[in-house]
Amino acid sequence: MRSVLNQRMMKPKEAFQYSAVVNEVVTDFVDMLDDMRKKTPSGVMVNDVSNALYRFSFEAISYILFETRIGCVDKVIPPDTKKFITSIGDMLTNSVFVSFLPSWTNNILPFWKWYIQSWDYMFEFGNKLIDQKMEKIQASLDRGEEIEGEYLTYLLSSGKLTTKEVYGSVAELLLAGVDTTSNTLAWALYHLSRDMEVQEALYQELATVVPGETVPTREHITEMPWLKSVIKETLRLYPVVSTNSRVAVEKEIIVGDYCFRKGTLFTLCHYQISRDEKNFSEPNRFYPQRWFKENKEKNNPFCSIPFGYGVRTCVGRRLAELEMYMIISRILKKYELRPEPAGREIDTVNRVVLAPKKPINLQFLERHRAQSV
């Protein structure tokens, strides 16, 4: 399954074919941000940035996967879409209880029931959109037309996956492409608002490489070390999944002076490794410059692997990076970010994915007015 999914996901060139789709969603999202600002007393504050970015991420990944808009960044979110968003949040919340409570509590406590109900609706929502696309493809075939489309069309028409495999893969891609991207973006904007030197350097880079309404291309990204480093540093400090596990299924494993039997479960704590001072100087500091070639620290390259590694690396990595590059580019060119007046620090909470413990509220000042405020 991964060999099929990776063909249209894992290469940067393949991911950038969705640039026009993502840019369309980014444009609508920036308009949504402007409306949110105007509704606050100050006219510049956006409350709960993570939630707003959640809507962006959901709309973007849905548009890529289903090749249709589902209304996440509309002024009024459709009821089915709103219920799906709620289902993802409920599933992640209840998964914490399901993971740690013994199985005999499933029929006594409500968490397992709520957890399964959330998954059922998520599959129901995804399957309905897949079925609609299948009907359109079949209608085109019946008319003798050539099949055109992007990711879902590719999966359905390739003949390499069963319908059941498509249902499962798309539902999981949809789930994995929402909370993950939105939280990383929220942390990036949070730190940029608190470090004006980094924010200004990134803005100048964007203004030079992609001026005006220019949409970043794959070639542009290679010329923007600040943009790439901001994302890498954010993911170092806040790896989306703070721990990951693998089982030694083929043979015993030797680590240092220890031998682990075949079948051993290894749990890797990315959060701790990437914040260890043995691996990074000032590990708790947001310092994107550490990723520049001239500043590169001599450490093990596996000190920070937020997307995993090897054949099981995150299948949505390139799409997530594309979305983050494009939305940060657009936001930074239009707005100067500043913390909320209270200036409070935000800690993390682990609910399968690493999320802000409290809402992140930021000021979005229009660039041409920011200097006078």
C-alpha cells in the first residue's frame, strides 16, 4: 500500500503539483483571518490561532484528497464538515484514555464507545466523498471520456488498491493531515511573534524571493533558508508525535552493549532527544539559525526526525511542508506578528499529537500600518 501511496506523495516534485490547490485555500484562509481580526475590539487580534489553522489544514488536505472543497474556511461551516472536525478532536482526546485503561473497562467506562463512534463517523464522512468521486469516474468512463484528476482519481483508477484499502488509506491521510500541520504552524507563528529579529529576516527573504502575489515554487524554496529553517526548528522543539514505536520483527537488535530479542518493542522519545543539550546547544531556545550550513551543529542526524525515517516515514511529509511554506509566506508578507498584550508563555500538552496547552492568541498587524502601532 505504501509503495502506491508514496508515488504521488513523497517526492517534492509530486507534492508541488498541488500548489494551485493549496494556494486557493490559503487565499480564502487569509480572508478568513481578516474577518476574525475585524471582529475583535482591537481590530488586530486573532484568538485561538490553532483552531483557525486547523480549519485551513482540514480544507487543504480534503481538497487535495477528495478534489472538492468542503467549506472549512467558509463563514458558515457545513454541518457534516463541522461534525467531522469534532470527531477528530474527540478521537484524539479519548485515545489517551483508551491507550492506558485496561480493556476490561471498555464495557464499563464510556471512553472506548466514544472513541469508536468518532472513528465510525470519520470513515463514514470519508467514504461518502470517495463514493461520490467513484460515481463521477464511472460516469466519465461510460461516456468514453479520459479520466482526469489528482490524488483520489489516481488511487481509484490505478487498480493497485482495493476499494477497502482506498477507504482506509484516505481516512488516515485525512486524519494525519489536520492536527499535525495546524499545530506546527501555530507554534511557528507563536515563536515568530516573540522573536522580531527572526521574523524580520524571514520577511525580507520572502519579499526578495517571492515578492508581491508570487506563489512559491519548488525552486523558490531552495532559495529561502530562513523559511526552511523556521519549519525545521519548530519541528525540533515540537515534534508532532512526541514518541514513536517500532518492533524488531526480523532479528535481534544490538544497541551499545545491550542485545534485544526479536519481537522487542522500542519506544523512541523524539521530544526528549531533540531537546537534549548533548545534541543541541541551548536546546529549549527557538533558534532557526542553527540549521544554516555555516552554523550546523555536529550531532547525530537522527537527533531530530519529526517525520520518521525509512519505508515508514510520514507519507504526508511533502504535502505538510508545502502547506506550511505557502501559508507562512502569505501571512508574513501581509502581516507583522506580535504576541497578545498579556504576553503569556504557552506550554504543551500531549494528546497523541503535541498541542498547545492554552489557546495561542496573536496580533496580526498589516505591514503598511505596523510601524505606527
